[in-house]
Amino acid sequence: MQLELEQKIQKTRERIQERQKQVDLLQCQADNAICCGNTALAEADNVFALIARLVERTKTEAKEDIRSQQEAEEHKLKELQDKVQEEIITLKAKYNKLEKLSHSEDHSGFIRTFPFLSEVDETPDSEPSICEERPPMFLDVITSAVAELREKLQDTNALNQAAGEEQAKHNTTAWLTFPPINYHGQSVRAYQQQLHAMQAQRWLILRNVRTLRAELLYYAQSLTLDPNTVHCQLALSADNNTVRFMSSEQEHVEHPERFTHFSQVLTKEVLTGRCYMEIKARSEEYFTVAVAYKDMRREGLSDECSLGNNTKSWAVDCFSDGFVFWHNKRSLNVRARPSNKIGIYVDVEAGVLCFYSVGREASLIHTVHTSFTEPLLAGIWLKDAADCAEICSITPR
């Protein structure tokens, strides 16, 4: 009896574990459905906004073509009109002379003058080229523009190109057509890894597509700057959201996590899961935003302490005319729309890090694909007096 009881207890325990596993798998599916649904909604806004811009641009180009043709036609007709008007003036002058000559009683003068006045050039070549009246073919421009627009709307690659992403090779909604994941017989961790892999692949597809902030704001994380890491040349606001470069050194309490040479500061909170933040600067020259491992070295003058110049950090220098990405002392010049607001998206599990130039939309600056092995922090590096940067207050959408 005791043995039978123990067997039933064991079987019941196994059934509980199996059911808990199923609950975890269902929760993973639910989380993924919510994520994909919200992303699809944001992408719908993105795509239809792109179509609206494409229609507006097509209309603008068509109107410019019509105006150009209109001006050319007006110029051509004006030249023709002027030429005819000149001939009318010449003919009137000759007419007046002939009329005067017809009333002259000077027969010898008549004989001398008449042959010259009667030489009115009436050859066909001298006649201005006046075609039959017909309406200019302006409407053909509209017909052609509409046909071209229809082709672009049916071609998603053309939509990507219209958005300024000539290098995009994927459908902007291709991530929605991924085959379903077969989770039966897998562990929860294996299933989660597949989900993260799918999410990473989705970001690979979307990296060449201009992204709406609404999609990124779904992953917004509230962060503050860590007073224990701030360099002595920097000062933090009372709420630890703003950092300012000071003309004189500040009196900060000694701390082993403080940067001793480079005017840098890190966030207090660790970047977890999928998260997004924005940093806005008021800089006269340039500033740097970064993501770094928590155990990055702080003391000294070596590259190990400088954001972007070691294996433990990734940084973007922001200039008024562009950006430079840095990692492990290697740089990459990036052509993107300049902005004093930079967005940082991180998917820790998938190993994805994206920097964005933020305006009404978020334009990708650079994407990193790696495997994060340590806790991550965001960082700011200010270079000159009066420079100031703040972590923007944003909430998940």
C-alpha cells in the first residue's frame, strides 16, 4: 500500500509539473501574440503613412512636371506671338508707304520706289509655324503618374525604396509570415529561445525600414542616471534624469564605480528584456550615447574606461551633420538624419542593440547583433562646458 501511495504521489507530481509546463508555454504564446499584435498595429501605421507620403510625393512631382510643360508651352507660344507681331508692324509700315505712294503725283519717284516697296516676302518659309489649335497633353502626366504609383503600391520593394531605404531587400511585413513554432515536446527554455530568435529575425528585417516611435515606445523603460558613476566634471539634476558638463570640478563622494578621467555617466538601472529609452542633448558641438557592460572599468585613462573604445561598450558620437558608431576602438561613419534626440533599443536575449535618430519617426543609425554576457547599462559622455543631456520621460504605449 505504501509503495502504491508513493507511486501515485510521484505520478501526481509529474502531472503537476507537466501542466505547469503547459501553462508556461501558453503564457509564452500569449506574450508573443500580444507583441506581434502590437507590432502589427504599429507597422500598419508605418506602412500606410509611407503610402500617404508616396502619394503626396507623386502628386508634387506630377504638378512640377505639369508646371514645367506649361511654362515651356507658354514660352513657345509667346515667341511665336512676338514673331507674328513683328511681322505685323513691318507689314503696316510697308502698307503706309504703299498707300502714300498711291496718292503721289511724282511719277518718276513712283517708278523708283515702287519696285522696292512691292518686295513683300510671301514665301512659305517666312510664315510662322502655327499648328491647328489642340489642347496640350497635360493630362498625360497625371495618367502616367497614377500608373507609376499603382506599380509602386503593388511592389513592396518599391515602397522600401520610396522610403529612402534602397538597400532593403525584404518585405516590410515579411516577419508576419514566419512559420508557426512547434512547441510540443520542447522545454520552456527551448521554446523561449525560439521566440527570441524569431524576434531577432524580425528586427533584422525591420532594420532597413523607417520605424514609427509608437512601435519602440511599447518597450519603453524608466531609467535614471547613477550618481555613483558620474565624473567629477559632471553634475546631475535632483531627479537624476539630467546631466550637465560643468566648468569646474564638482565635489562628489569617492566611489569605486565612478569614472575618474572621462566625463561619463551610466544609468542606475540595468537594461532588461526588450527595452527602449531616449536621450536628448543640448550640445554646442557633439555628444555620445552608449550601452556598456556593468563591469566596464571606471578608473584610469585607458581605453577600457572609454565608452566605445573597448569590447565592453558600444557608442554613437552624435554630430550636427551625422553619426559615428564606435566599438572596440573601431569606428563607422553613418549617414542618417541628424537629431539631438537618440533612441536606444535593446533585446538582451536576442542580442540586438539598435541606435535611432528620433524625430517624428525613428530613423535607424546602426544595429548590433551579438551575444550579451553581462548586465547592460546605458551611458552618456559629454565633452564641453555647457553641454547637457537628459533621459526623456516616456511611458510604454
